[in-house]
Amino acid sequence: QVQLVESGGGLVQPGGSLRLSCTAPASIFSGNSMAWYRRAPGKERELVARITRSGYIDYADSVKGRFTISKDRAKNEVYLQMDNLQPEDTAVYYCHGNYGDHWGQGTQVTVSS
């Protein structure tokens, strides 16, 4: 069974930072794109950030200037650096690999004082 493994979630105060990591099999990591999605309580899942095989990056408007997506080809890992976190960023964050449409199990991010 294909697995995308996420880590790095947790509880942080407003204004704080977290870094999420996602490890993917090489076949998925080398696909068209890798992305981070999130689902907040009572809301639909939304795209947070995406990075393509060629390195093109796009972000949701709500996280531009605060979040940074990156990847390490040698490790088959994708990262989401989240700075200046706000309560509205509270959600379960999911890693997604476009090749084969694979999802991670999700990692909880809670922003609260």
C-alpha cells in the first residue's frame, strides 16, 4: 500500500511557527506535483500550497507571505513552513501526490492561546 507519511503538526500559539514534512515513495514524489491541503472543522478541504516537478509553486491567497512549500529530491520529502500562524489556520493538514492521487493520513495543526 502506497503511503505518504506526514509529521510536524502540533499546538502553537498565534504568531508561532510549525514545519510540516511529508515523505513519499520516489514514484509519487517524481510525479507532476506534490501539495498540501487542509480541512478545518466544518469546512471543505482546500488547497494550501503546491509545488510541481519543475518547481512551479502556488499558494492559497490566505497563506501567501506566511507559508512556504519546498522539497528535497534527495530525500523524497516535501515541506510546509508555516509562519505567523493564526487561529484560522487550525485544521488537519494533508500531503497529496498528484501521481496516482495519493493522500497522507493527515496531521493536526492547532493554533490557540
